[in-house]
Amino acid sequence: MTPRPVLNRTLLALIGLVLLGGGLLIITAGLDLYSSHNLAPPAGWPLTTPDDILLSSADRVRWSSQGWWWWPAVIAALVLITALALSWLLAQLSRRHQGGIPVGSPPQEGVELRARTLSDAIAKEAGALPGVQHATVRITGRLAHPRAHITLSLTPQGTPEAVLHALCKGPLRTAHQSGLPPLPTEARLRVTPHKARRAE
């Protein structure tokens, strides 16, 4: 799994946990579960009974005295955060894995290649190239316009120029000759760490 999906899933999990925890605390106070079940509310949490409010009168007066610009700035910040969250969600949906990619030129009806199968085939062929120790492939994009994201771990003897040339002439050419639609590719090369040799 590449670092980007791991980061996205971690952030989504953290945000989900925060929202879930806040919602449960509000529901617990709204149903008066603290009193009925002798539960201790979190320290500093303002909502512990159905009659509690989030902002007291003193807090409302204090925030209102900040000036005319305060509340418009708060609303603008909330709108910006909402827009960024929605754009992030749409970006995650647009990067979802494919179900099947049409094969043939023109594409043949009912003839499809699963994205996982294609990525495994490219990764297997790329991993066997000279100078490559390990290869991972991820297919994203729409069905008619897939994209390939390839990560290659090079051996100490592998050179980026030679590996990229072999990648284009090997796995990517094979995929193109199989009747797949154009496959724009992003390749990332990593050098495998190795211990330096001592000269005696």
C-alpha cells in the first residue's frame, strides 16, 4: 500500500473517531444518561444534562464584543473547511479502483480486464526487469481513461534511465499491444538501501 492511501485512511479514521466521540457525548447528555446511570462526564465537557448549553451568556457576550468582522470570519472559515472537506472526498472517490477496463480497439462489448489483474500483470513483468528488486502497480481513473501508478524499488546496480527505458519497452508496451485504452503512467523510482563495502 502506498503512503498516500495510508495517510488518507488514517486521517479519515481520526476524523471519524472525533466526530463519533463528540456525537456520543452530545447524545449522552441529551438523554441524561450521566444521571440515570451514575456516569462521570469528561472533565471540562460543558454538556452533561439536557438543559446545558454549549455557550453561556457570558461567552456569547465576550465573542460578540470582538467586532463586526468576527462572526463573518468564523462563517467564512467554516465554509472554507467544508469546501476543502468536500473536495477531498470527491478526490478520494475519483481515485477509486476500477472494476473492469474495456479491451480492444475499438473496445469489444463484454470484453473487460479487471484493474487488479492488469496491475498484477504489470507489476510481475516490471519486477522481473533488470535492475528492479520490487514493483507495485496501482490503477486509478475512470474506466475509459485509466491511469497507472508504478513504484519501482531499484537494486544497487539499477540505473533510473535503463529501468525506465525497459519499463516503457516491456510491460507498458505489452499493455498497449493488448488492446487496452491509452494508459498514462506515473513511475516512482526508489533506491534500495544497502551497506557500503569496505575497501581493504
